[in-house]
Amino acid sequence: MNKLITVVAVALLSASAQAQDASHIHNTVATEVESGTASDGQPMATDSAVSVPDYTGGKVDADTAACADKMGVARTIELDTTGGGAFGEQYPHQAQPLLQPGEVILTFDDGPHPTHTREILDALAAECTKATFFYVGRMMKNFPEMTKAVQAEGHTVGTHTYSHRNLGATSQAGGQQQIESAINVAQEILPGGVAPFFRFPYLSDPKRMRDYLAKRNIAVFGIDVDSYDWRVRNADKVIRNVLAGLERKKGGILLFHDIHSETAKSIPRLLTELKARGYKVVHVVPKSRIETVAVAEPVAATSHGTTHRKRKYKKKPKSIFDW
Ligand SMILES: [Zn+2]
């Protein structure tokens, strides 16, 4: 597991101190391509030679002045997914931690959503910060323009199965079809290509599927802090859950869902709270493009009816937005 993580400090938009820690990732080869701030403590202008790959739309905040007091992106990790890799508290034996204490990765699952994703993108843009979105194949098919917008605004797009299936309760062939179909849909929609990043629905991650993803050179993203936005559907509680989780974990991968209105409502205030507490946002981008595998799309797949080992829903979801 000799993974190469190249740290490309692309958007050093906040305090200068954070840049000092940019490449201290243990047990790995980390190359600091560019790091630091100008001697006057102002964020450095972004060097186009060190731009992120076009998975993210190739867009880095150009207007550093407007972003000077914002959350920004402390550093960007260019992740080599050769052989897979798995990150988050579910995977404590990972070869190297992705994050340092005080660092967070913002992640949003289950979308895109025609209005709430837009609200979240605006909130992220207002703080000049970047996130990773794990998208469902049929949602991307329903909302291709919003899918494109996420990438065009510089965020990373990974996948989350075609129809939000619990892969712990799906056959191997069916699971692979779910994974590959979502990737193929995303590849068709996204000009920059989809990232080889995957999150299991319900975090239900059988080893056989993790092995398959590793063979496909796709990294698995678990979580460290759950906002429980899917359950509480209340902006105040979403914020409280995240801050309480961070008190315990001191950083990590944060989980939200961009299909809920209260989540969208929570993000502006949450970013303010994170900034006030000194947390730094890290943006993860892939080092390599994904290779696609031809597969038929699941036909009329239902996302429900499978039991989940961790999350139980009291009532039956009513729409495609209620996973
Ligand atoms: Zn999900």
C-alpha cells in the first residue's frame, strides 16, 4: 500500500499557519508542490501551473482578495487511488491518515437536488471552500445540469451507486452493476470525468465489494462525523451534531446530504462555526481518471425494501429524495 499522496496546496486562502502543516501526512510519500503564504501573511495568488485536475472543473478561486477572510481551502490532497484505499473511522487500519487534527473534509451524499444542491453550492462559494459529492446514478440522470454545476464550481464528484442500494444485501453481480452504472452515468454527464471515489449507501460495505472497488482502483470514503441531517431534518440540530462530533474527533470526514432543505439551511452557519473554532477545510481530488466498465443499467431498481444494519427508518420513504 505504497500510496502516493501529492499535496497540492492550491488554494491557500485562510490563515498562514495552516500552510505550515500542509504535507505532514504520516507513512506516505507526500510531495508538497506549493505551500505557504506571501510574506505579508496574505494568501498567495494561485499558480495556474499547479492547478487541480479537470475532475474538479479546473476551477480554483481566482479572486483571492474576496476570499481573504473566508473559510477557504487549507490544502488540496491529490489522492492516488491505485489499489483502492479507504478513509474514515470505519477503516482505522488505513495505510496513512488522510487528515491532520483540526482538518475536515465536507461531503454530501444522495444528490444532486435541483434546489438544495444549488443552495449548498452558493453557501460553499460564499466561503470560498470546496466539498466532495457522492452522487446517485439516477439522480444524476434526473438532474444532469446540477451535476455539471457541482463540478464546474470546483467540487469533486464521486459516486454512491446507481439507485442507492444497500450493497450488503445485494448480490455480487448486482452490486457491481450498481457501482459501474453510476460511474458510467457520471462519466457521460461530467466534462471533467467522475472521481474514482465511492461511498457505500448506509455505509454498508461488505468485504467482497471493498475488494472489488480496490481492484477497480476506486477509493472508499467512510465518515468520521455524521451530521444526522437525514434523521433530524433541522438546521440547528445538524449544526449541533457536527460540532459535538468534532469535539470528540477533532476533525475528519463530515457527512451531509444535499437533498434536504434543512441541510442547505445549515451550511452557511455551520461554516461560520467551523471557522470560528479554527477547523480547516481540506479538498480531495483524484490523481487519476477512472476507467469505465461497460454494464447495463439496472432496470427499475428500487432503493428501498432492504434492511439496514445501522439505520432504521420509522416510515416508508415517499419520494426519490427520501432514501
Ligand atoms: Zn446515501
